[in-house]
Amino acid sequence: KMRASTAEERIAFFSQFGYEISEDPLEVKEVVVPTEFDDTYENYNTIQKSQGLDLSKFKGKRVKMWSYAIRNYPGYETVDGTIRGNILVYNGVVVGGDVIIIVVILIVIECFKC
């Protein structure tokens, strides 16, 4: 079991996968693991199980989600905040996690006759 009670422990968690994260989290929030898993959660939990974790043990529990910017994700090293590493922590222990790519689409509409 990987501890994640302190910033140092959370940094160590990401480091084991070769990721460098910002020391300060982008976001910290409490989430409740659903008591019943829909298809999306079942698929997510399949990924967790492949990593040796299992969220079904925490159904109905409040967990803390820590989100960090990954600074060295291949191909995204110069794009700050685009790659996020998320970990779910229950009683100081990592119970789930993922890496996501944040895509922001900016649409600019010019009005030539306004």
C-alpha cells in the first residue's frame, strides 16, 4: 500500500512511474465513490484493478482527490497544466488514480461587419 498523507508521499507515488509533479496540487477535493457502479465506473475500476487497486472496496466512502500537474509527460513538457495526475486517497492510502490530458478548445469569432 502506498501512503499519500503528506506532500512528500504523494510526490513519491508519482515518481515511481517516472512522473515529476508540481509540489502544490492544482486541486484538492472530497469525492464520494458511488455505492453502485455504472458502466463508466466499472470501466474505470477495471483500469484500477490492472494497477493493483480496487475501488469497489470503497463504495459509498468519501475519498480525497489530489490533482497535480505532471511536468514531464512525453510530448507535453512545455505545456503547463495540460497533463494531470489524479490520486484518490482514503485514510492516507492511495486507492485509485489516473493521468488525464486536459484539452481546451478556444473558438474566436470575428465580426467583420459589427
